[in-house]
Amino acid sequence: MELNEKQMMVTDEAGNDHLVNILFTYTNEERATSYVIFYEEGNPEEKIRVIVELEEEPATLQLEDGEQPNDEL
């Protein structure tokens, strides 16, 4: 499958791949942290997820509607 510049594949805990759309990316140079904010293809109203990359170690957050990430990341 060919992805455009606003798409990526994310693998869940069960090993299933999901096509997602990237809303935006952000890099905080002071904290050496990068963020990718995305939602699953076909479900723009579903939960928005965030991938946080800290020192080359990616982690995924799942936020409920209206929930804000804490500053510990």
C-alpha cells in the first residue's frame, strides 16, 4: 500500500496494522521530543492518539475527548 505524506501505518499490541491520518507533528527542541498527532483512517471522530518520541524511544498515548496530556512526557 502506498502512503501519502499525511498517512502512516501503526501496529497495535496484537500486531495488527492500522492506516492512520496525521493531523500534525510537533518537535520541542528544548526537550528533544517529537510528537505525531493522528487518528485512524475512516474514523476522524474517534479518539485522537499521540506518538511521543523521547531519546529515540517511541511511546503511544491515547487521549479521551477533552483530555490533555500531562507535562511529564
